[in-house]
Amino acid sequence: MGIDPRLLVEQCSRTLVHTDFTGLGERIEGKVRDSYRSGDRRTIVVTDRVSCFDRVVGTLPFKGQVLNQIAAFWFEATSAIAPNHLLGVPDPNVSVVRECRPLPVEFVMRAYLTGSTGTSIWTAYARGERSYCGHLLPEGLRKHEPLPQPILTPTTKAPKGEHDLLTSRDEVLASGAVDARVYAEAERLTSALFAEGQRHAASRGLILVDTKYELGQDESGRLVVIDEIHTPDSSRYWYRDRYEQALSRGHDPEALDKEYVRRWLQEHDYRGEGPSPELPIDVRCEAARRYIEAFEQIAGRDFAPDTEPPAERIRRNLGL
């Protein structure tokens, strides 16, 4: 398991930054995914772009392949718990999905008092706040400790280039973004998905610390999991066997997610305002190595990198 470090360095000059595939439908560019909508189908191309603080800050080698394949693994593994939009994976970077109407809210499940951004639960707690997204938190908790129980902390879904905002169940219902019935079903589904994610992660030597879910409604109004699920972009993973040792020494637990990139940016005084500093090759490669290790640890199989020029390969695999 693992990947040749030299291959990561070489791939840094061949990352998938931008897509423009004619014939797939209306193009919609996100921070990481470029979607092509046509009728009741959507083709999602997962690029190698990496975003932190709601800003694209560079690319990581093989990141799109890793994200797409981790999401496919989890969609299959959790299909009995919640329906999802995945129809097929015709290319390492591409998923074909059913078109759904996204809910205007993202659902973040949190199980630990952690985080490094200005809106993280740990940052709020360290400021003395004891109410977070409508949840009351007890006194005496330490950084990175488990919460008394996992909590659902919704956020608004901001347009590209803007920041998502923390909210609460009561605020979501008062705004009319979703009604009480839909919110209750979303809470049930995300709680069940998170419990299964934590169970599987523990069986693979990891802790699923927190994660973000996006939900949509299909043509019948049924809630469906969309976008991605339990990937290193949308989730925080720690090594289970190193967690207690890190806490006892006052260190941050070792993570398998983009927190590594986020912390590097913070060390260089970037928190989402203005142009981001350029990510050095060694930082890009180490972040990519962690993404790949996350895939192998979660899926229980080796990551098989495809080094063919991605745009040419995607066109061929999609018959364009």
C-alpha cells in the first residue's frame, strides 16, 4: 500500500485544474467539482482543485481520483441506510448521477470538540461560548475530546466564493429554507449515516470525527444523499491508535484530511482573505499522500493511480 513519492511529484504538473467538455450539457463550476447537467442526469467531474476557507488554493496530485472513488465506496456501503444519487462511475474522476433538487442547507455532524477555523466548534468553545448551533455544551471539555453525543450543526449553503454560515434547527425552520418534516427526516438520515461511518472507520483503525452531508430531493420528494460522502474533503479522520497519545502530550491528533493544508495556510497567515500563498510541491505531495492513505485505509485496497492525461481519458471514457 502507499504510492511512490516520485510519482506524486511528477503528477503535480499534470493535475486536472479546469474542465470544458462540450456535449455533456450545461456546465456548472463548483470549488472542486465541475457538473454538467442534461435532463434528469448530471455528470460530475471531480477535479484536483483543493479548497480551504471556501477558497480554491491550488491542486493536489490524484485528488480528484481519490475523492471520486472514496465517495463511490461510501455511496455503495451506505445505500441501505439512505438513498443516494449515484448511477455509475465511468472514469476515475467522473460520476454520473440522478438530477436532484439540493436542499439550501448543509448538514454537519460533529462528534469531537475540535477544529481550527474561526467558525469551528473548538474555537467557539475556547471563546467561552457554550451554545453552538442551538446545542448546549457542558463546562470542562478539552480540545479534541469527544462531545457527550454527536450533534447536527447545519450551515447555510453559500454561493461559490462566499462563506457558509453556521445556523441552527430553529433558525433553519424560521427562515423557511426547509420545513419541520424535511428537517426531521434529514436529521434521521444524517445521524444514521454518521453512526455507520464511525462504525466502519473504527473497524479500519480510524476515527470519523466530523463530516458534512448534502441532501437533495428527487422527483418524488424523497431525500437523497448527493455530492459526496465521508471523503477527506467533507470529513475529518484521525488515526484511532494515535489519538490518546496525542491528547496526553497536548498535540493535535494526526489527520487524514485537508486539515494539513489548512494548517499550512494558517501558518502562513492565510485564512481565506485575498490571494492565497502558493502551495509548495512538498506540501501538495504530502497532502496527496494523506488523501491516498485515507482511501486505502477506508476501502481496504490499494489505490490504483491513472496517470493518463485526464482530459483525454475522460473524453474517451464518456464517448465525447
